[in-house]
Amino acid sequence: MVNMVGEMLSYPFLVRALIGGMMVSLCAALLGVSLVLKRYSMIGDGLSHVSFGALSVAVATGWSPLAVSVPVVALAAFFLLRITENSKVKGDAAIAMISACALAFGIVVTSLTTGMSTDVSSYMFGSILAMSRGDVILSCALSALVLCLFVFCYNKIFAVTFDESFAKASGVSVKFYNILIAVLTAVTIVLGMRMMGAMLISSLIIFPSLTAMRVWKSFRGVAICSGVLSVLCFFLGMVLSYGLSIPAGASIVLVNMAAFLLFSAVSRGLVFVNR
Amino acid sequence: MNPFIVCEHVDFGYEDQDAVIDLSLEINPGDYLCIVGANGSGKSTLIKGFLGLLKPTAGRLTVSEELRRGGIGYLPQQTAAQKDFPATVYEVVISGTLNRRRNRPFYSHTEKNMANKSMERLGITGLKKRCYRELSGGQQQRVLIARALCATKQMLILDEPITGLDPSAIQDFYSLIRELNQKDQMTIVMVSHDVRNIVSQANKILHMQQRALFYGRAADYAGSLAGRKFMLTVHGAGKTE
């Protein structure tokens, strides 16, 4: 295994994928804690489909993929949040509708222009070749930002996640934090989806926090554990993908899944021991 | 002492809809005011007004300087997401001190002490490290009250606090609130459906239907027209269920 990792590190594109991907998984996991607990998991899924639509347009027109999709997805994040908050519309149905539409739009645009090229299929299922130097720098900057947010605004994030009404009454700008988290999630998804694939990126957001919640009983514990776990699972997934020559996105999801099952078993075990 | 909150002919509304019309009332230190009324009668809107989250569309709502400085402890309705939230009791309680600290990122000693005292006051110090989602409904309620006490020394606002509690927890809850009101001189404003108990607990009652149908001493409420009608419908509905 050590030899294999050493071998992987000799390929510059794999080093980029590892660094960028670990940064993205760290962001996704931390943001995911708040999203999952607020019952906003579907937003991650919706955003990845919107991101696919935006990327197909970018490919078709030849514009820079990031420049097109980051603003579009950030806008979509903003919009999806509004839908979820507005109780008049059934939030989950609306999100499902929007993500299907974005996906369909992307497919139509692509088949009318370039045809279903390898580019688009790699957006669907991910490709480790996707991380460019610029992407790596951007993902490092993003994760620095997310880390700062979680360290310095930790108490406010806790308050907003646990009880929006109370946080509002305490003078915390709930709207600001919701939008900030949604926009950071949007950027995370755009950066991560070309590697993980539009179909699989939402697992990076949802899995680590769900797994951490099996065992940890404090918010702090869940946040820290899911961050560490996510990076670890990503790394193991990459090694597995290299060793077995399977697509990275899928192998990372399976490693996350295994971690979830392991933690569930541990939590069952703890209950049993405590009895 | 000056009243904490004074409303003079206050209206509240959303977009083109009036939620509260022409309401006048006074909340004095030491009051135990209960707000009753059917769903959609403007109770929660009024509370948002007290908390400063909504501005009145007409009339005047004055919050005393003293109350503004000392803060209001708010106990919102519980959400479904909270029921299985992974957080320790301590984490929840200390988040109540958030209104004292504008932009400092971490909790100081003062705030940690406040959280500890508040847990002691409610007899939940033993639960400090327990997970919020593993507690019973009554214990969760105590944690949320401890959190609200961190935010204030003078006034608690409770929005439908007994929803989802079992009968013995409800009695516990009422005696706790009465104790806070009488021993700790805490001013209480409570929104509730539980009219039968409320009449014996509160000292003032506001019955709303956009406008105030009744506002006065709790002892007079049972005899008033609004009170008799409301108690009849609430209890009648309870029996047929």
C-alpha cells in the first residue's frame, strides 16, 4: 500500500487530484454537517444537477467552465434556499423538479452542439484528470475560508443550525449565514463535481456527517469527526481507485459507505455494552 | 418601575395581510401574561414584535431601555429537526449567551459560568454532557429554558412551550415557570393553547383574534364572554377527539 501511494505521488495529475480533492471533501463535510442537520441535504443534490447543466453550456460555448458555473450554481443555491424556507411550496418536490430540469437542459444543449462527448460523460461520473492547477489553488482557498468560518463563527453556526428562531432573537443574522453556507456549498460542488461526477458529488456532503452522527453526541465532535473522516475516506477511495483501476468518484462513495456501516455497527455495539 | 413593553394601538402585517390590529397593552416587571387564541390569530406575530424581529406597521411599540440592555430569553416552538440533534446539553445551554457577545468568536469565562449557573438553577447539571436527542421531552424543555435564562435576567417569552409534553411533564413545567415568576421575579410572556391550566397560572390574559378580544386579569377571564366561548370550544373539541 505504501509503495502504491508512492507510485501515485509520482504522477503530477494524481498529486493535484489528491490535494484538490482532499480540500474539497473537507469543505463538503463541514458544510454538510449544517446542511444535513437543517434537513437541507437535497440542496446539495439539486445543486450538483444545476452545476451539470451549467457546465454543459460552458463546454458548448467554449467558455471557461468555472467562470460560468460558479455564479450560476451560487444563484441556484440562493434560490433553492428560498424555496426550502417558503413553506407554501413543497420544498423537496420543487428541488427534485429543478434538478431534473437542469439535467435535461444540459443534455439537450450538449447533444445539439458537441454531442455527448467524453467531456460531458466525465462530468456525469467524474474524472481524476479534471483537477487543473487553478482548481487546486481555488480549492485550497475555499477550504481555508470554510475552516476559518467554522473556527471563528463556530458558535453562531451552531446556533443557526440548532435553532434559527432563537438565533434570530439573539441578534445573529440567520439569513447571512444561510446564504453564506449555500454559496460556499455551491462553490464546493462545482469544484468537486468534475472529479466526483454530478451523480455522486452530493455523497461527499451527506455521508461524512451522517457517519459521524452515528457515534458522536456533540456538535463539535460531529463537525471534527466528519471533516477528518471525509478526508480519510477520500484518500482511501483514491488509492482503491488507482489500485483496482476503477472510477475515483464511485470508489470514494463506496469507501464512505463502508465507513458509515462500520460506524453504525460501532454505535450498536456501544448501546449493547452500555446495557 | 417602568413597564418593560408598551403597545399603543399597534398593527402588524405581512405584505397585504393584517396579522395584528389595534392592540394596546402593557407588560410590567413581574407580570405573568398569557396570550391565547386560535391558530393564525396573530400570537406569534406579536411575539416577534416584542423580540424586535418585526416592526409594527402602525401604532407604537416601546421596549424599555432596561429590557433592551438585559435581553429577553426566548423559547421558540421546537422544530422536528431539533429532536434528533447531536449536541450536548452544555452546547445548547451556552448558545443562549450569544446575544451578549457581538463579534467575539469564542466563549469567555463569564459566559461559561452563566451557562453552569443556569443549568444548576434548573437542576440539569447532571445532564451537562448528555446528548440532547437522548433526553425526554420534559428534560429537553428544561434545557431550552436554561438556554433562555442565559440570555436574560428579567423576561422570558415562551411560544407554545407545552406542545408534545406528557401530562406530568406539563405540571412540572408549570410549577417551574411559576417558581421563576415568583422567586426569581422573572417576567413571563407565554403563548399557549392550554386555556384550562393557564387561567390558574397566569395573572394576565390576552385573548387575540387579530384584535384583542379580552385583555385583563386572569381571574376575570373565565367570567368574560370571550373566555367562556373559547374554553367551551377548546374543551368541546378535546372531548370529541
